[in-house]
Amino acid sequence: MISGPRGLTLLETVVALTAILAVFLMGYALWASASSQDEFQRARLQIQMEGLRALKEIAETLKQAGIISFGNGESYPYYFINGAAQAPFAYVTHDPVQSREADPDLIQEIVFRMPLADQNGMVVDPNTLSLAWDARVLAFVVVTASDGVNELRRRTYDQGNQIDERTLARHIDFVSFMPDAQDPAQVGIALWFYKPLPKGAISHRMACQARLRN
């Protein structure tokens, strides 16, 4: 007697469903892994772009600054460790930041002055026939924002009072402005980034050099 097609047994049904589920889970795992990698790469690219913009602005700015001294005891550039500026630059002091991957006592920030300029370019002092210097003082510092993220900021001071501030980069773990021991006009600039992600974290370091105008 010829019998008709039989249905799947319970065991066969379970095996088939298990195989389908396994294929689904494998596909989901691949998708989740690709999605996680994509998020990681996007975050790394964002940090790299932000770091490049910050380094470019810092280097271009410091190339206009100079090594200068004034009769009141102020000499520029002035370097200080993690917010602890001393007289006569105590007004740039700020709360120290924490570093995840480096000794925070090695975080070195900078205070400097820029030449005075008008619509025609750099201003020359008629008495000395040398560059006149802007009375405003600038600083590149790292501070902790209200959301707990360390930020690299450019601050401007006038007569000891902060009059302007602008964020150049976020997720800063470490910064260093380091003059060359043999050539103080040559300044090494290093930025270290650290950004935690849902899975892992991004650690990225960038550096360049800038030469002060004198």
C-alpha cells in the first residue's frame, strides 16, 4: 500500500527549528560585531579629525608667539603642571584633571603672548623698532567639563581676568607642551585622547612641533 507524505516528527521539528535559530543567531552575531566595529571606527575617526584640527590651530598660534620678557618679571612662554600656575601667573590656575593612561603630574600647559596686530598687520614699536606685544595673555589648558569629560581649551586673559574661552577638543587624557632643551623656541606638542565606549575604549595619541617666532 502506498502511503501519503508523512508530517515531520516532533524531534525533526525541534532539530529544524534549532538549525534555523543557530543560523539566525550567527547572523545576528555577525551584524552586532560589524555594528560595534563600525561604531568604534567612527569614534576613532572623529577623535582623529578633532585632534588634527586642534593640533593645527595650536601650532599655527604658537608660531606667532614669542620668547619675551617684561620688566614686571613676566617671561613668556610660561609652562606649568596640571593647573598649578605660580606667580605672576597664578590667575591661570585651575583644578587639576585626572589622566587614565599617564601620570597627571606630567600634564604640562602653556601661557604665552601674541604680537599686537591691526588691519595692516603686525604693529612695530616706534621706540624699539621691534614688534609690539598684545597686552592680553593666552593659555592652552586642560580642564574637566561639567559632564566629566576633559577638554582642551584656549583661554584669553586681560589684566589677570579671563575674558574668553573656547574648546578645541574633548576626551583629552593628557597634554604636553615641551620646549626643546637645546632650542627653547622649538616646542613639542602632544595630545593623548581617551574615550570610553559601550564595548572597550579608544586611546589615541597625536603630536607635532611648532617653532616660536623668536
